[in-house]
Amino acid sequence: MKPAKPIALALIAAAVSLTACQSKAKRQEELAYVERPVEQLYNQAAARLDSRAYDDAILMFNEVERQHPYSEWARRSMVMTAYAQYKQHDYEEAISSARRYIGLHPGGSEAAYAYYLIAISQFEQIVDVGRDQGTTEAAKASLVDVVRRFPTSEYARDAQVKLDMVNDQLAGKEMTIGRWYLRSNQTLAAINRFRTVVEDFDTTSHTEEALYRLVEAYLTLGMRPQAVEAAAALGYNYPESDWYRMTYDLMTSEGLALEVEAPKRTLIQRLIPGGK
């Protein structure tokens, strides 16, 4: 059997696409324009959602809005449409639908969930630390918004967990750039990145390494007092850390005594030359 030629393959693809469009149009025609009681229509849409027939669910939730635009069911349907779009990974549409709800019903009972849907839709699009973190920053802002607006809600609790993960991601990005600067002998630029981790992401898993890298960088520049400060902060906060043991060996090799004691200033102040 000979392999299909490119033209034949293109025709097959076009036919499949046309069939899919016709199928969707047919479903829309079957689901729409049939007047039904609002609760019945909403429950049918919810049943489609439960069975993971997301396209059908979206069409039916939209029909709730069309047939009963001023009902509480229409308001709920806006959020459920956003949820169905989120479930089928159509994140931008989910965000748009959730924002539409917030714009029309900012004080609605589903507002907390709408804000949460925006946040998790952005969270799901986060990429690895080697790429641009614009989406990560947007997710962080939205997660913070959920925690700030609805601090006692279940959404805030989950948002806080995800926020910790987002901060770890952003700190990881700073560390990746800082290490590159260090390898490239751009030591001052590296210090700025590591200080950002210590100052802005001090509760993440990257803080210990950031302090160690600061010790390395300060010693490279001959800034011995600052190296001692960073090393002491590392030893006080993470005395059992492998990074501290490496720091201790490094400082000893440089002939620098390292006394770990409770800081008289905050961790951040101890890292700022001349801090009070």
C-alpha cells in the first residue's frame, strides 16, 4: 500500500475538521432554542459537565443565560462556563469568562470562585524556570488577590499553597540567572540576584543556596565583612544545612573566623552593608 500523498492527507484533514465543525454546529442546534424551565436547563448542563462533555455543558450554560438572563441561574452559569473551559484546558477563555462574571457581578456569591478560577488558570500555564516568567508573575498577582479579598475562604487556603509554589518558581529563576552571572564573572549582577532571593523569597527552598552564593561572590570581590555577615546569617538560620557546612569550609580556607550568634538585626539588615 502506497503512503498517502500530501494533497490527499490535506484533504483528509480538511474533511475531519469540517465534520467536527458540522458536529458542533449540530449539537448547538439541538441544544439551543428549546425553551425549558431554568432549573431543568441548568441541571442538564451540570449533568453534561459531570460527564465531561464540556462543549455541550458550555452550550447549555450559555443557553441558560440566553433564555433566563436575569435569573440567579444565569449568574451561576457564567461561572460554570468558566469552570468547564478550565477543565478542558481552554485557560484564556476561562479567564475571560470569569472576568466577565466579575465585571457584571463584582459582589456576587460566586465572585470568590471567579477570582480563584482566574488564578488557577494562570497557575496551570506556568512554564519551567528556563523560560520567561510573565505568566508566573500574573499567577502570583491573582493568587495574592484571592488571599487578600477572601482570606477566610477555602479558595484562599489553596491559593496560599499555590502562592508558595509560585514564589519558589520565581526564586528558582533568580537563582538560575545569578549562577549564570557568577560563571560569567559578572559578580555584582550575581549578587543582586541572590539578594533578591534572600530579601523577597526568604521562605523558599532557595534561600540557603542564595546565602552561600553571596558568600562566594563577596569573597570574590574581596568584600570580607559582607561575606562574614552572609555566612553568619546562613549558620544562624540553617545550622544543619549542607550549604552552611560548605560555607564554613570556604570561610576557614580563607582564614576567616565564623561565629554564629543570634543576629542583632534582621536577616535582611545583616546583608545590607551599613544596615542598622
